[in-house]
Amino acid sequence: MELIIVTIAAGLAGFMDAIVGGGGLILVPALFASFPEAHPATMLGNNKSASLWGTIMASWQYSRRVHLQWQTLIVAGAFAFIGSLAGAWSVTQISPNFLRKILPFVLVGVLIYTLIKKNMGRTHAPRFENHAQIFAMSLIGCAVGFYDGFFGPGAGSLLVFFLVRTLGYDFLNASANAKILNMFSNAAALLLFSWHGHVWWHMALPLAVANVAGSFLGSRIALVHGSQFVRWVFIFVVTLLILKTGFGALGH
């Protein structure tokens, strides 16, 4: 029964994650609720074992319909990978509790800014080119990659926001590029969790299949409905993240 529950959760997580991030809101609580005696790192490892394949599927789907600058993304993805490894290592040295307390306030700021700037992310008007764009995206990839490895909730949504706000992308292009960066950071985290034995491989396959199926559907819907749809899903997911992280902060 537990496997069925978390497999369904993995599919729903892949659907949400493919559109704008935030899939961990669904799968991580389902894993912890279904296996309360398991080591927390193992549950996070199982989450990454599913979400990596979902982000690969979403990345492939977006790449067929959205023009991606692969030279920029490969460099920025490498920085996201390194940042995620550094973050995952840091969490073994420093408690992430301080992030748990301040994250709801950061997300409230992101939500308010997005609601006020009604035209933000409607049109695709990149602010940088060539080396400047590589530098800016690499900086975003490294910073959010570190956060993803160190703490994690909402990393995909933060990538979307910074790509829209800093680089001038619309929400659809930001989501497409965020999937590539998130794929690199997920791979780094999964590598670290696997190295330390924190992945249940017998569970990884059904979770991955369900996550890929959800991701396929979510990315198709995002491509059909465009940036305005992605923007409203972003607002919805960030609101859920505020509630989730806010209650988590109060609980600690």
C-alpha cells in the first residue's frame, strides 16, 4: 500500500515539477508519511531518484518546442551541479534550520513581487547575450544549485523566478531553462545520496516511471497553454510553498 501511495505522489509531483517546479511539495511529505521510521536522507534520496528522471523528460519535451541556448545551459548546468554538491556536503556540516525559518519570508517577497509586476514574464526579452548571459545564468545555477543540495524546497520555482526577473525570460522559456539546470542539480544530489547508500533502488524504478509520466503530461500542458498559464501555476505553487515552509518554520 505504501508503494502505491508514493508512486501516485511521484506522478503528481512530476506533473507539477514539469510546469514550474515544486514537485517536492507532494512527493517528500508522502515519503516521510509512508515510511516514518526511515532515515530522512534516504527519503530525500528516493525523492531525487524519481525527480531526476522527471526533469530529464521535461527537458526533452521543452527542447523540442522551445529554443534553448545549449552552450549557455551546459556551462550554467555544470555550475548548478557543483553548487548542489557543495550544498549537499555543507548540510553535513551546518544545520539548515536557519533557512527553514527565513524561507517563508523570502517566498512571500517573491509572491508579492510577481503579483505587483503583472507584466513580468509575459514577453521573452533576454537582457544579456553571449558571455554576459553565460555568466548570469551560471551565477543563478550555482546559487540555486547550492540551495537545492543544502535544503531544497522550491528550488525549481526559485530558478524560474530568477530567470524571469534577472535574465528577462518569459515564464515558459524560464521554466524550460530551469528544467535543464534542475536536472544537473538533481543529478549531483542523487550522486551524493547514492554514494552514502541513501537510495532504495527497489523503489526508485516505479517512482521514476510515475514521475516521468507526470512530467510528460505537465510539460505538454505548459507548452500548449503558454507563459500566462505557467505564471498562474507559479503563483499557486509559491503560495503552497509559503504555507508549507511557514508551518514547518513554526513547528521548529
